[in-house]
Amino acid sequence: MLLMKDIIDEYNPHIRVVCDEVPFPLSAENKKVIDDLLEYIVNSNDEEIAEKYDLRESVGIAAPQIDVPLRMCAVHTEDENGKMHSYQFINPRIISHSEERAYLKGGEGCLSVNREVEGVVPRYARVTIEYTDVDGKQQTVRLRNYVAIVAQHELDHLDGVLFFDHIRQDQLHHVPGAKEIDLGGAIDTE
């Protein structure tokens, strides 16, 4: 079971590494990593488990955050309509995206960033992601609004990019022409 001590922070240079592709068939070690990522998110949203193990709540986490430089990440969250989205992305890539932009009203947060960062992060409002699942099958999913933002945040980690790299000082609280997603304050997208 992953704990907060397993997550590296923004000051560890490994968080900025561009990750390698995951070879298939999936090794037992890599299967455990991707399963552990999803399990962390689920556990962090269980009040009893989160309190017992002092887990920060999250909706996504990427392998480089646990110092594994491979292109794997997990997302587990509800969209604005209450539909659950749960993904274990292996070798994901955005194959198309909207012109429309969106951002979270309160900004983004990250398990690897242990401080508040002022500013909103412009993202695509809709993305189509192609990825390989744990069984080695190619999958494609189209995401929008909040879930699309979460997924983009996680995919950024695979290229050594942190959310605050996208913040512009002249657009700290609003991105002109972009859709504002209001979920009631700052959101830990991880």
C-alpha cells in the first residue's frame, strides 16, 4: 500500500524526468505499480483509511510521483454529473483535443507539491486519450471538463511537467475565453 512517504516532492529532481514507455506484456512489477497507483486514490478517498494512514485526498497520481520513471498514471473521480471515471493509463497520449480551453476556478493542487500555489492552469476542455490497459489492449477514451483537466495534469507528470509550469502571472485568476470549472474552491487534482 502506498503512503505519503512514498511520494516524492517537487524538489526531487526525479519528478522532472521524462518517463520511458512501458514494455508489454506487463511485468508483475509494473502491474503492481499501476494497481498501487489506483489503490492509493481509492484509499485516499475512504475517510477511515485516509485518516488511519494520513493519506492526502487525491483523484489522480502518476508513476514518477513514486519515483518510477515509466509512463503510467491512474485517475479515479466523478465528473460533474456524478459519473465515476476510473482509469489505469499505460503509455497514454492525447490524440486530439478541443480548441476550447478550461480551468479549475480555485486552481490545481498536487500530492508532490506541499504548498499552495496561486494561479489557474489553462487546459483543453476536451481530450481524447489513447492508452494501453493492463491487459495490453489499446483503448481510447474521450474526456471533458473536470475529468479532462485531471487526466491532463497526470499526463503532464509523465513528461516531467508540474501544474504550476502552466500558470501565467497575467492570468492568475482567469483565462480569457476559457471555461471556468467551479467545484467549490481549490482542487487537489492529485
